[in-house]
Amino acid sequence: MAGVAGLVDNIVANRGNAALDSLSAMKGRVSDKERLKVACQGFEAMMNQVMLRAMREAVPDNGFIKRSSAEKIWTDMLDEKYADTMAKNNVGGLADILYKSLEPSVK
């Protein structure tokens, strides 16, 4: 379980600042409900990225072809884009569930 928590902390550290800046920039221009929707999609994207990274780590590396650090960085960036696309296209549905449960508390 510590591994998953570490992955979440790492993703929040890498993605959290941009997401918070985006939500802060939206304040005043769009409704709080719209900001909540963006935040829920961001959370779903973060969870999708954790899932994709865990899936990649589950596949054993046979050592036949060594992975370079550049390939690891590229793979992380690709997973981030996949996760964002999955969240925006409502693949998992987590954003909708979160939004529906939190929406009544927003003015």
C-alpha cells in the first residue's frame, strides 16, 4: 500500500501545481460548479495515471532490451496524456461520480 501512496504523492507533486493554477485562474470567470467539474476530471486523470503506471510496473522487464532514462520519461509523459484523455472522454466515470456527490455542496 505504501507504493500506491508514494505514486499518488509523486503525481500530485508533479501535476498538482498546474491543476491548482488552472483552477485559480478560472475563479471569477466560470461558475464554482464548472471549477468542480474540472477538479473532478483532474482527480480522475491522476487516478488513471496511477493505474497506468501500476500496469506498466506489473509487466516484468526481461532485461533483453535496456530501457533508457529518456524512454522512461517519454513513457511517463505518454501515460499522463493517456490519463488526461481518458478523464476528458469519461472512460472510467470516476469524475462523474465525484461531481454528482460533491455538486450539492457547491453554491
